[in-house]
Amino acid sequence: MEAVLPSSPSPKTPRIDGRRLRSERTKQLIIEAFLALVREDPKLPTAVQIAERAGYSVRSIFERFPDLNALRVAATDYGLAQAAALAPARNVDGDRKTRIESQVETRAQTCERGIALWRVLLNSQDESDELKLRVRRARETTIARLELMYKPELSTLGEPERRDMLIALEALVDIESWARMRELHGLPYDEARLVWTYTIDRLLPATPAAKM
Amino acid sequence: MATTVADLPPDAASPSTGKSERIDGRHLRSERTKRLIIEAYLALVRESSPRVPTAAEIADRAGYSVRSVFERFPDLQALRVAATDLAITEAKANYTPRDLDADRATRLRKQVEIRGRGCDQWLPMWRVLNANSAGSSELQDRIRLTRSLVLKRIEMVFQPELSTLSEADRSRTIFAIEALTDFESWARMREFFGLSFDEACAVWVRAIDRLLPPTPDNAS
């Protein structure tokens, strides 16, 4: 293999790649600056604020994103991908208690990390079909996770009870439900987790014997 | 647009004879104008939520000038606060808990229907309220007040069942019912899952019934 490689690299390719890499890195830093500002203050940051935080000029932002909506969409994609990567499904084959605790723990962490971006996303979705689509996908992902984690219990229900159960579970573990427990009711992280653990256990039908 | 005699309350249309009546008549007209401006704002919010209506749109809908709006409300934030207060007052009056002594199924069904109707009616206003609450302690206070009213109502309606739980489990159950019956939970059932009013009510009834412990014998 090595013998067929050119002895010296083409002068053109590395320059283009390097430029592209730098541009991608700049894009990434702009997205991270946007997300950092949103976490500090859940309002849409201005282009000037984002540029200042990222250490670039406003012009640099608009060279990489045609408008602030495109930046919001890119930041949302990044935020959702990060959330998915940090929240893999665990203990899918565990007993009921283990599955509930595992799902609640994962969801709680996602909510803690993601509330600021989620609020910005919800407040801006009416300005952009792309953002609306991402809100929908995020909800579908949550529902798919609930279906996976509580498959044994859900399998005992017919329709529409199964659908209704998923709707209720999704409402219960909504990100704003978590935020209210933490911000409005002042619950510590572990107590908020217990609220979900206790109430999901009450909501779910009995586990079939083989999965207890 | 100036207020015409036809717009005035009956008392204000008759000629005044004394200073206090004159003042009262002016006051009444001003209050009526305020009310009409607030109602115009609420109507526009229902049509275009979460977009906030402009002063020109509000004035146009109410049939007054923009100047009239700002003579009565120093800014649009003050108008939002007044509209929220009116909404809370109306919601409290319309959704007073009834049949608190009824059996579990009746209390559950009535609570869910009342809450569902309230969500259908006030969701646009709720969204505008939340979208504009950042930086406004007055609006944040009203959001807190609305939530505390919902919590109190849950406690009142399901008192027999909740009374059988330990303090910790009681709080957990109340928080869960509040989350389940949140405005946006209702909105998702109606907008995202496309459920009818009755189907959405059925989801809540089933879920709350599962969340609640058995009703004590003396209250079932």
C-alpha cells in the first residue's frame, strides 16, 4: 500500500483541507458560543454577542451561516446530537425497578443539560419550519426511548391505551416538568428524580411475569 | 377613534348635573375603554399567539387610536400584565371547583373537563405570557400564581385520595398531576397527537386514575 502513495504530498490538497478544517473549527466555535450564551440567559443572543463570545467578527459568523436562523438550526442539531450521545439507553433488559431508575436518571441528566437550548428552541420554532421539525424529532426520540424502556409493560396494553400511556409518560418526563420541579418547587436533583421514579411506577401497568 | 355616546355605559350617556357625576362618568368611560383595549389584545393573542400584537393592531381592533392605548397603559408590558390579570380573574370565576363531595369518577371527569376547557381557552395567552416573561417580575409572578392555583385545585379536588398518602408521596403525586395536566401537555395532545377534546380528556382521566391511590371508603 505504502509504495503506491505519492512520495510528496500535492501542494494543493493540504492547503484546501487545512482551510476547510479551520472553517469547520470556526463554525464549531461559533455554535459553542451560541450555546454558552443561551445557557447563561435563555434568550436569543445577538450576532454581536455571539461574535464577541466566539472571538470572531460578526462578518465571520455570516460568512459561515447565512442568517441567525441557520445558526440556530446548526446549534440545535449539535445540541440534540450531543444529548443523544450522552444519553444511551441502559439496562433495557433489567427488571422494572432498574429500568425505571435508569430511564429517569438518563432523562434527568438530559433535562438538566438541555433546558436552556430547549426553551430557546420552543420560543423560536414558530419562526422556522426547520426548528419546528427538530422539536418534533426531539419529542419522537423521547417517546421512542419510553417505548424501548417500558416495552414489557406497554406490551400488555391494547390500543388506544398504549398510545395514551405513552402520551402521559411523555408529559410527565417533559423537560419543563423537570424544570418546574427544580426551579419552581425548589426540589434537589435526587428528590426530583424520586418524583418521576415514584409516579412512573404508579402509571405503568403491571410487568408481565417473565420481566419482573 | 374617539369614544362615541353609543359606546358609553347607559349612565354615562345622560347629561351630568354635578362635578362628582362628571368625574364618575369620565372614570367609567376610561375603565370601559381600558377593558375594550384588553379584550382586543386578548382576541389578537388568540389569533396570532405566540406572536405579540403591536400597539397599532390592538388600537385598530379595539376601535381606538394608538394614543388612547398609551394613555391608559404606559407601555405594552403594562397592557400584558393587565390582560393576564383579567384572564386569571375570569379563569378563577369560570373554573371554581364544584362537586368536591362527589365520587372519584365524577371528580376526576369534571376536573379534567374543566382543565381541558381552560387549556383550550387560555393556551394562546399562556404562551405569550411565557414568551415575554423573561425580565418581567410582574409576569413571572403571574405565572407562579397561575401554577399555584392549579396545584391548589388538584389538592382540593383529590383531597380524599391524597389524604391517604405520606407527605412525600402526596407532594410527588401532586407534582405529577400538575405536569400531566400542564397547558403544553394539553397542547401536545391536541396539536402533536391530533386528539379530539374527548380523546385528550380520556388520556388525562386514565393517567390521573392510575396515579391516585385508592379512594378511602368514606369518600368513594
